[in-house]
Amino acid sequence: MISHPPSPARAVRLQARDGSLTGPTAGLANGFVQVNLVILPEAQANGFLRFCQANPKPCPLIAVSEPGQRGCEILAEDLDIARDVPSYCVYREGELAGTSGDVSDLWRKDLVTFALGCSFSFEHALIQNGVAVRHIDENRNVPMFKTSIPLQAAGGFAGQMVVSMRPFLATRAIRAIQITTRYPQAHGAPVYFGDPAQIGISDLMKPDYGDPVSIHANETPVFWACGVTPQQVLMDAGVPFAITHSPGHMLVTDIPESQVALL
């Protein structure tokens, strides 16, 4: 019997599962959708669902699991949500309790998984169209910042948006806006570009999450809604227990990027 190698997406998941992949997933398995994860007890899940529906830019909902399920056919076959992400964050009483590459020992029958679209999914399209992405070129995690942009309160959750930043020359920034607008399930068009102080960011070299990247002369910082937003919201809400991906360490799905693009 001929054995075929796994797809690029499944290969990434298997590397995360066996612990050989521990770093960020930007630039991996190009052509496949990557997602942010929020895993909550069922008691908080309905409220969080309403929050996602009220804030589709930072929380573009792609899939929701049944309670206790560690698989989700919408996302991928042979999926283990508790092991197929390179790094997870564990929250208790609104505080980050630690990170882990495997949360199977923390799994509960009442846990509901939310898969939210990720901007890494549109980065492949940017690169294909000749728009270089700085953090990928520099082999870094994308820089992410807390902002003063208010979110729509819903379901017991509220707060301010977290954004990811990519710097571009003006002509490239316009092209990036055109391309990313086609990906509403991956945060879509930017929420802001220009002076970061206007959205509450004091220093682009000191991101709240991820790594700083070089910004060249005449480049404009462009900001997209970020899937780390829910992590900050969960902490602000003081939820008793939650699991998320670590910032920049996504779940790579079997969904082709073409399925989430507006052609």
C-alpha cells in the first residue's frame, strides 16, 4: 500500500502535536486558513458567541464546536484541538496561568471551542501579489498592540481592540488594503493606518504581544483587527477558566484560503 505524505496543513498540525513545532505559524502551510482559538466552558460560551457576533472585525467566527469535542470536521480531519497548536495560553480567574504545547490534561466535557479567522490567512495573498510582509521576511512574530478603539459590549464581555501591524510604503499600503478587503473572515480591511498615537499606541518598537519589526523611512504603519483581542477581553472579564492559542501560534486548518476570499 502506497503511503502518501500529509498535506502541508496536516503536516504543521502533526509537528505541533509531537512537539517539534513550538514557534509562530506565520508563513507556514501557505494556501490554508489559519485560525485563532478561544476555548471556554459552556457557561460562558453563549455570551462569547454574542460578543463575536457584535464584533466581527476582531472576532470573525469560522466554527464553533459542540461541548467537549476535541475535533471539528469544519476545520480539519484528524484534528485534536488540545494538541495541534504549537503553544496554548491557559487563563484562570482572568489571569494568564501559563502556557503549554499540550492541554489535553486540562480538557473538560463542557469546553466549547471557537475558531476565529486570522490575518495570517491573507498574508499569503499579499506575498503572491508582490506585497512583502515584514515580520515574515525578518522571521519574527507579528507585532500586536492594545489600542483605545472600543469594542461593542455583548454577552458580558467588553474592552478595547488589539491590532496587528504591518508597515508599507504608501503604494504598497493601498494594494494591501485592496487585497485584505477580500478576506472578511480573516479580519478584512485594516481598521486604521497612520499615526499610532491616535489609537492609543505609544511606541511601535514595544508591542504588547509578538515582536517588533523594522520600519523603514517613508513607510506607514497599517493596523488590522487582531484575534488576540478576545484574550484581552477574557482577562478583563475575569473568566474562571479559558484556553486560547498563544499569540502568533495558530491552528492551521484544512480550509483552502480561496473559500474565505471574496472573489
